[in-house]
Amino acid sequence: MNQDRRRRIARILQELQRILEEEEATLERLSEAALESARGERVQEAIDFLEEAIEALEDLLNA
């Protein structure tokens, strides 16, 4: 993988990590009722997706 592509992936990875932190903070602020609602489920799904994407990109960078 060329250096330019590695830098682009690293920037994307940083942005995904920032978004993940924001989503986790949102989840922490939700009330118990909101956590059980569709919104809470969507936030958790977004967190799960971001964690998977981050892991995949880290694997790609370390390959």
C-alpha cells in the first residue's frame, strides 16, 4: 500500500474515532427510557458499526 493511501486511511480512522467518542458521549447522556427506545438502539448500532470500521481500518494499516 502506498504512503498516500496509508495517510488517507489514517485520517479517516482519526475521524471515525472522533465520531465514535461523540456517539459514546451521546449514549451516556441518554436517559434510561431513551436507551430502550429506537433512538438508543440507533446510537448503539452506530457505535457498533464505527467500532467495526475502526478495527477493519486498523487491520488494513497494520497489514
